[in-house]
Amino acid sequence: MTDKVASGLTYIKDVGIELILAELKTISVPTISGSAGTPVGHVDYTLSNIAITNLALPDSILQLKPGTGIQVGVSAAVCDVSLNWHYREHSWPHISDHGSASVDVSKTTISVTVAIGEASGRPTVAVDASEVDIGSFHIKVHGGASWLYNWLVGLFKGSVKSSVQSSLKSAIVDAINKQAEEALATLPIKEKVDKYSSVNYAMLAPPSITATQFSSVHLGQFLSNSPAPPGPWAPVKLPTTVDAADEINLVFSEDVALSAGYVYFKAGALHTTVNELPSWSPVSLNTTSMRFLLPALYKAYPDMKVEFELAANATPNAAISPDGATCDVLGNVAVYVLPAGQPRIYAFTLGLHLFGTGKVAVSANNITAQVSYVGCNLSLANTTAPIGNFNVQLLDALVNLAVSKGLVPWINKVLGVGFPIPVVSGITLSSIEVVYGTGYVGLASDFTYAPPTLGDAGSAAAAAYNAAMAARPGDAGDLIKASLPVRIDE
């Protein structure tokens, strides 16, 4: 196991123990009663108000358990046990007494195995096995005769020790299950992006767990917020690792982008209108300014404003390779003239094949992207009688300007918002590296976790360990992998 994996597991363990201890400030143990022989005769006794406090879990380790989940071991847990005692002799003169006792418990070993699975597209976490074994203890008796000490020691070695172990084990199991349930409740399975789309993050199968890696596969598909047929994507396989040295790897298939393009195209959202160009442009969007580029337009509609309506006419295509991301889209530019005070008049339509490159980034746990415009191929898709046929290359510079200054900024504004990475509340990704591969993009990241349910304690635990993380070795390692294709090979 690499240093990076070990540091990630240590971080999870440290924050997890803070969560458990916050839940286990006081553990109640059921009242114990019975009959026993003592130096004063046969008595009925009761041990009540038994409470476990000041639990500490030093010398703990957390490791992945292949095929199951994670395993936590504590070799020297300590705690305090307090109780009240009372006894009454059976026969006359019915001697009775009462008092209290305190017990220092040490050298306690704790072992917990947590199983991680999947149900209905959501990860499941539950304690699979647990053991608690008290190693040694020291009793202080408050009140009562001298013989009580040895008698209570005998009781603690028997029923009291067993009851304390059982209560401690149950409390730890309940705390882990409760914290896991609360954390997983914040993990999005389907999340709305905007009025057009949502993203389905459903888990497709139980996770794959080895001694050095945890890997899960999720759907990662954009869905329309209104009824729409599913997209025609073929199954895809993704790597379980990327060539980067971080604790979390998120691997996204290029089909995630394709599903997004499909949804927005079907929703009619991939269109925009351009009616102004930058002030520094040598040509303005009016027939007078364009008269040397397209004389027929000026002749038919002199001194009128012009607007371009750009729209995709097919789902945008995206491809990812080790060299980066590329995209292209087929579309149209419908050109209209705007008579003053009258409805606009259709003039002609240009066919477009746009090309660009893309970059992926992460901002505030959102996956974002930016497109850089490369160029386009133009064709005359339709015209009207007043305009007729013409050489579309005359408009090449003007269309490129409209696309680069009108369409591309609009696309980047949408992509800049991005969509959320499916992580539980309280996790913050950091030191993110983007890795491109054949058909996928990987995000390699470190992380911090400040559980909201822990409040200040969670923030303090995260802050304390974050300082230690900054000084850790830079050796490579991958702890958690999450792959998000649109589909997966069965």
C-alpha cells in the first residue's frame, strides 16, 4: 500500500472516530440483579445506573477488506464505568447496604467490519461483524464493608464485564450505522441541473473492493426533465485507475457529455440569437454594412438591421482522447432582416459544421467545462427569391465572428455552471488534476471531510488532520475510484 493510500485511510479513520465518539459520550448499561453468597450470608443484589463514559480509541487502524468493505481495529481502548450497588441479606437480620463504584477499563480491543454494497441504485453501509473484549480493569468501591471489593471484582469478571462489552459493542454498531445512514442520505442519486435536465448518479452494481482500492460504477446520465426518448449510446468500459497520484479518482465517460448534448438538443435549448457584434468589428449586423459581402441582401432590404438565429440541428458530438477533448456540432444560421416596426423577414439559411476543443475543470465540487472555438464549414442550406444563390465564403469571417463572440460565450456560460459531483455533504475536493484518456476524462483529487452532523467537532477533526495531510509524503496512490459511464458492460 502506498503512502498516499495510507494517509487517505488514516484521514477517514480519524474523522470517523470523531463521529463515533461524539455519539458515544455516555453509554447506558442495563441494570444487573441477582443472588449470591457473601461473607455476610446469601444476599439479593442490584447494580444500577451503570454508565460507560470517557471512551477513547487510541492505536486504531482502518483498512479495506477485499470483497466486503472496511475493517476498523482498536488495540488499546479505554473508558470509565460508573455504577451504584445495593444488597440485602435473605435472612434475619436482613443486613443491607448501598453505595457506588467506579471502574477504570483499559487494554480493550475492538474490531468492526463494515460492509459496503448497493440497493436500488444507492450505496449501502452497515456493520457486518463486531467484537469487543475488555482486557483489564481497576475497581474503586465507595462505601460498604471491606469484603465488598473482592465480591464486586468477581461480579465484574462475570456478568458485569459481559454486559459492558455487549452494551459497548451495540453502541458502536448503532453509531456507525447511524452516521453512515445520515451521510448517505446526502449523496445525490438524481439531481436537477437546470430547467432542462437532471443527472442520474445511480449506482449500477456493488462496489469492487481490494486491499488497496475502492471502486464503484455509476450511471452518470443526463436526463430530460420532460418526457424524451433515451439516447442511442453503446455500452462503455472505463478504467478503474487513472495515471495520477491522488486519493480519489473520478472517471467520466465521454458519453456523459453526449447524454447532456442529447437532452439539451431534444429540449430545443441549443439555440441563440445574435443581433449585435463587438464595437471593434469591421462589419455591423445591418444590410448597409454588409452590402459589399452580400449585395443582394442590401438591394432587397436596404438600411435594415440583421439578426442571426443559430441553432443545432443534431445532437452535439464529443470525443475524448489522451490529447484532450474535441467537440463538433451540425447546425444552421437562419438570417433575418428587421424592418422598422414590422415583423422580421426571413432571408436565407446557412448550414454550419462547428469545431472546437474543450477543457474540463472543477469548481466548488461542480464539474465545469469551457469550449474554445476552432472554426466551421459553411454551406447554403436554403435561400429566398430576393437573395438567390451566392458564395457563402463571402460570409465566412462574419459567421465566425458571430459564432465566436455570440454562440461560444453563451455555451461557456452554461458549461461554466456545470453539474455537481456526487459526493456526500461535507466532502470538499482539493488539488484536482484532470487526466484525459481514450473515451474518458479522469479527475484525480485529494479531499477533506467535515461532517455536518458533527458540527464544530467535525470541522476541528478535519482541520487538525488537514495540517498533517499537508506534510505527508508525495508518493502516488489511489484510494477511491468512481466511474460514471452512461451505461456499463454487463
